[in-house]
Amino acid sequence: MSFNTIAINQRMDQFDGHHRVWLFGYGSLIFKADFPYIERRPATISNWTRRFWQGSHDHRGTETAPGRVATLVAQPGAVTAGMAYLITPEVFTHLDHREKNGYLRLAIDIRFDDGSSELGLVYIATEDNEAFLGEASEFDIARQIARSHGPSGANRDYLIDLAHALRELGMEDTHVFDIERYLVDMGAIPADANHDS
């Protein structure tokens, strides 16, 4: 069911010869930077929106009981907030493995708080990858997240960590916060956890 994208990503040559490149993170890359980076800055991208529509068969779920993790879905006019990292090409060996379950490296325009922008990279799991679960209500997504667990831990911890990181950065995301609220209502997250009601 999973789809290993490492070989496809290694063929991306748009940034060949670059000694440094910006990487945009919108999910676990915001709160789990387990790679070396030169600089880290809050940033946004346009015409994409964050959605928990990607299956996780290798980190937050299993082959038979996948979890749900964030991907980006095209939406004209949308702005998605995240974190940008200035990295060297050597980091892609680690990132390609980390994001191997359906995510592809794509070039994207990254905008920073000071109004400047840079062409960089983002990992997106598009709807044609084999692990894509697709659209569902925030309630149904929360139910799946509440019962999912994989080698990297409980799926709910991914959601909690992302919601917390977005709030710490002053970033809004109704989709993420609604899922979190349903998880609280279900008892999957303690009511006194760090969340806004």
C-alpha cells in the first residue's frame, strides 16, 4: 500500500549545483527538525492548503491501519504558514527517506515575513500517490487519528505537536485546530492539554 518515492526524488535536478536551498515545512517538519540546517525562518506559501488527507503506513500508522498526516492540497488564494529551513543538498538523503511514503519534492515559491521570497522545495503527497486517503470530515479524521499508532508513535501526538507549534508561531489553521478539538471531545487528548477551546 505504501509508495516509496526515494528514487523519484533523487532524480529531481532543478537545484543541482546549488550549495544551499530553502525547504518549506508545513507538518512534522515544523516541530521535528531532525536534520542540520543553516537558518530557520517562519514562512508562507500561496495557493496550497494543509490537509490531513495523506495516509501514514510507516510512521504514525501501519500497513493495515494507517494513520493520517499532513499534506498540501491545491487551493487558489489559500496561504499556508509553516517553517522554512536553509539546508545543503546532503540533507536530502535523510529527508527523502523520512518522506518516502508518497511525498515528492516540488519546487515552490516561499515567502518570508519581511516580504522577500525565494524559490525552494517542499514535499507534497499528491492525490495520485498510493498512500493518499483523501478528503474526510475533521470528525472522521480525528477518529482515525485517535486509534492510529506506528513506529514513530501515536498519531494523536503528531496532531498535538503540530497544533502546539502553529500556536507558538502565531499561525492559524482551522482544519488542524478543529481536528484537535474533536480529539479532546473524544477523550483522546486530555482536556487540560495545550489547546485553545
